[in-house]
Amino acid sequence: KEELMAENEKMAIVCMFLFIILDVISGMAAAYARREIESPKLRQGLWHKVGYLFVLFCSIVVEWAMNNGMDLGFNLPLVMPICVWISLMEIVSTLENAAKINPDLANIPGFERLKEVEKIEPKHKAHEEE
């Protein structure tokens, strides 16, 4: 039997949480700077983050079960790809928030290319403004 998570997965989870916190703080700063603070939007954004956590916890349990004898018909790593996916979305969102605070940042060469990560993210109303 293997332990619940490898060290690199633990580090990926810590980094993912830090990116989530950075996105929340930068989103609140951007809203404050633009005088657009709205509790419903903040709540909606926070619930969106809770959804990410459910996906993460589900992947941890499924991967642990697969590594300890549960046959699902496949055996793929789940935790690391999910942490990377969530982290990339949070990084892009933080950069968008930074550009709302300082619009000159959007003119930096390559900035728009970083936002292409969003194309892999499912779009829905909860992620429009965080």
C-alpha cells in the first residue's frame, strides 16, 4: 500500500492553495481600486473556489483508492493534473486582476498569450468576475 500522496503532490496542493489565495486577494484589490466591490460577486467567486476544492478532494480519494486496490478499469494520476489545471486558471485570473489594477500591465509583450490558458477552462457566469 502507498501513502495517501507523494511529496510532489503535497507541494502542488500547497502551491495551488497559495494561487487561490493570491487570486482572491488580487480580485478584492482590483474591485476596491475600481470601486466595484459587490458582496454577491465575492460570494459567487468564493463558491467557485469551493467547487475547485471538491474536485481536488475527489481526485485525492480516487487516486488513493486506485493505488490501494480499487479497480476502476484505469489507473491514472489525477491529483497533479488537477492541481496544475486549477493553478493555471488562478494564475491567469490573478494576472487579469493585476491588469485591472494597472492597465499598463496588459501592454507587456506576451501578457495576452498567458491568457490563452483560459481557453481550456469551462466558461460559466461564476468565473466572469471574481
